[in-house]
Amino acid sequence: MLDWMAWTWPTAAFFAIIAATLLTFTFLAIKFPEAPRLGILRIETTRGDRLFITLLGSAFINLAWLGLSGLPQYWALLLCAIYAAAVFRWV
């Protein structure tokens, strides 16, 4: 099923989770409209903005972890979860 692009199951699961997250946030934006809020960065952000900041920052955290650390990657995922919680709370 995934042979056409030589995907592994973890890669397919990653993109499926991203797609599900985007669909969830789209549903939330339609069902529960949100006014932008001013966070610690002093810029107005919505849920979608904070999701984008989280995904972008998490990508950089994982890349830095791969390049600079010899520890298992799941520790980077824990760091990304903490980063995401901080972004959604304070940004």
C-alpha cells in the first residue's frame, strides 16, 4: 500500500497525525471561532498560528537533537511536547 513512495509506517503515521490535527483545528475554528489573543511575544495569534509555531519549532528541535545529541529521539519528542504546551499557553 505504501510502496509507491517507499514510506515507512512511522512516516505515514506522522503525516496522518498532522493531517488529523489540521482537520481538528479546522473543525474547531468553524465550530468555536476564536478572537486573536496577545501573548508573551506581543503578537496576536490564533489557534492555527500557535499550531504552526509549534510544528515549526518542533521540527527544529528534532533536527537539532539529531545533529547534536546521541540520545534516543523519544527524548526530543518529550521536549517537543513541553514546547507545544508552552506555546499554546503563553504565545
